[in-house]
Amino acid sequence: MSVPELTESQNPRQMIDFPVSCAEPNLVYDHASVNHSAKEYVNGMAHTNGIESVWAVLKRGFYGVYHSFSEKHLQRYVDEFSFRLNEGNVKNHTMSRIDSLLAKSVGVRIMYKELIESV
């Protein structure tokens, strides 16, 4: 298993969780891991519940809404569901969520011709 790629946009103080099997010893970010093979599922704040929740929402969208994802547009599907998870909190005012949606829509328009042409 490879080490997850870290991006420049990630906060250096951000907690990064991933299984111990791909833990990078020279990582400059704070990180924690759990060792599932040793039946360890929680280690302080380290757990995989968050990512399991993300996969559950994505799979529900796949089976319940779209029925299939094209490889060409896979990132767009993932972006949509990550937006839903990040912005869907009912504590966020509806107008704040709409503002966020519009702000993230700038520069990502796709023309129909581009949409249907093959990879």
C-alpha cells in the first residue's frame, strides 16, 4: 500500500489518519495510525470512521442516484459528494451553503461536447 499523497493546501498541523501499513516514518505532518491487523481500531483520535462514512455516502450515490460512474468524470462525482459532506451540515445556513456552491462553481463549467466526447 502506498503512502497517501499530501498536497500543499493541507495544513501542516492537520491530523492525517491512514492505516499503519502505509505510515511514512519521515512525514513532516502530525499523523496517527491504527493497526487493524492487531485488532486496533481506535488510537486516541486516530480511527477510520470518517473515511468509512465518506465511502458509504459515495456508494449510496452510485447505487441510488447515478447507477454508474464514468472514469472520465469520476473526480466530478467525488467532488460532488465531498461537497455534500462538507457543506451539508444543517447547522450551516441555507444561504451560506448556496454561497459556497456558487463560489466553487466558478471556472468548472463543462460544455456538452466535452461531456460526451470519449476519454
